[in-house]
Amino acid sequence: MQSFTKNKLLRLMLPLLTALVILFALKQSRSVDGSSEQDEFHEEFGPVMGTSGEVLIFSSKTQKIPSSEAFTQAYAAIKHVESLLSRFNPGSDISKINHSAAGEKVQVDPITWQVLLEARRFYQLTAGAFDPAIGSLISLYPWKNKEFEALPEPEAVAEALKHSGFAKLDFIRDGMYVSKRDSELQLDLGAIAKGFGVSAMANSLRKNGVTSAVINIGGEIEFIGTPKLKSSIKQTIGSPTTHWETKIKNPRGDGEILSLVTPADRAVATSGDYEKYFTINGKKYSHIINPLTGYPLSGGIISATVITSRSCTIADGLATSISVIGVDKARKLLELFPDTTAYLILADMSKLTLEGGMQVQPEDEAGAK
């Protein structure tokens, strides 16, 4: 871990995976006489959750501890989450479940329990289209080799599907135990764990009195408060900057395809075929597998960015779910998530915005009495 300059921060916040964030008026705010308006703390770190990250904290006098200490505690929080949820860590709760026999009860940490229940909720809401119990399917695809000759044989996919499915997990609330019905069932929480880790960092910072910050872990982002800076344009009259700016990378080219004004206290997550993908005969396949078919996504929604006032856990789960279920079902799913917006880019590069929350008709149209 090391401190870094503003210029380096800007470079690092370019798209590592998916969404990118450019902070509006990032330069340290200064009053007319040139004095410092507010201290900034920058830190890059990693590897964490299979990628790298950065944190920007705008320090304030209301903080309980210095920003450097607040960051240290937040970093410890996400590393603890990773130690519990990574299937590549032999001592993690997820590894213990993966190596357990059918019917064996595995006691898990309250954090693991919380994430698994959240994953189960998305599994149920999407009728199985969001499913972290597809480790057997994921193992069929050599993601590091972006060019290989063919998709797995149908027989191999069918066999992996037999040993997949979140419904084959049983939850024993008393004592927080998890039990598999199939010994070969394998969990992979990659579709939600990173978002949960970002939320854990944000919660840690808030507990220590941080009121303005941004966390970016490989494109999963959470904003705390507002930037609390003065833009250079409005500096003379002292108007504060009141929003962040989120920019979404072009999934089929350089630069950004969307620039979005993002209010305070929002989480952002993007799913798409940006970095982890492979091609066969010129056709691009995403790293996201459709749990219902066993095959990776290709075409359809090639980028789904969710911005929500809820946690980054929710944003992460929604972005993956929407990528799999498609536009029509995404509209229905988002009815359950007010104050949430999804920005979609389709295979033909057209853009679509879906608003969350129930769409209430005007009284004269709804026939209200």
C-alpha cells in the first residue's frame, strides 16, 4: 500500500474492469487566497478480491480518527471479507463448504451467512438466473486463454449442470450452518462478494466519521456523501460541488460511452464482457455464465451499470442478474428496487435506461376512484 498523487489517482481510476470514475473538480480545493480548504487522503492497494483498488477520502474535523487510520481499518474489513468468501483460500468458509460432503453441516461466519442469504434472495428473484452455485460450470472455461477453439462439449456442460444450483444448499439458522445436498456442488461468490467487500469498507469509514469519500475496487464503487470540493469554475463564489461523476467505458472501443451525474451516497457496479472474455471464430463470449444453460453470455446486454442508493452488494447482484435475464425481465426486477437506475448497452451499441421502483400510473389513467 502506498500513497499516490492526484494525477496517479486519475490514471488508476480509468477502467480496470468496467465502470470508471472521474471525480468532478478533483484538484484540492483552495480558497481565493490559495490556502488549503480540505485535506485529501489517497491510497491504492491490492491485490484484493482478485483485483486492485483505491480510496479517496476528503478529511474533515468531524472524523473520529485520522483518515490514514480510518483507511487501515476499512482495508482490514475488506481483507476479512475476502478471507471468508474466496474459494481460492483453503481456509475460507466457501472452501470449507465446497470441500464438504453431502449432508455435512458447515458452520459459517455471520458475514458469510449474510452474503449467502443475499445471494439466495437474488437467486429466488431471478428464478435461478443469478446463481453462485455454478463453480463446476466455471471450471469448464479457461478464462485466461482468450482464444480457444470451441465451447465445452454438451455432455460436459450437462454434467456440470447436474452438480449446480443454489437450491441444493440448505440453511440451518440456529448456529448458522450450511449443508449441501450434492457433494460435488461448488460455490463461487464472484458475482456478489466484491460488492459486499466495497460495502464493508464504506461502512467502516462511516463508523469512523468519514463523510466524504469514494471507494473503487476493480470497477465496483461506493460514494460516501458528496465530494465537498469547490469547482474551479465556481470557486470565486464559493459554491460547493454537489455530485460525483461516473463514466462508463465503451465496451467496444476506447474512451467513455456514458457520463452520469451521480448524487451523494450511491453505489455503482457494472457487469459486461470488458476484460474477462474469450473469442471463438471471432465471436466474443462474456465471463458471465447463464446458470440456466451452462453457457457464457454472448450478445444481448454487453454492459449493465447499476447506480443505487442501496449498498454496493445490491448494485453488484443487480448488474450480474440484469446481464443474464435481459431487458424485459430486468424491468420487472427493478420494480423491487426504488432509487435504482440501470444503464444498459446492447450488442448493437444502442443505449437503454431502466428506472427502478413501481411505475405508478396517473389517477385518470389508472382509473382510480
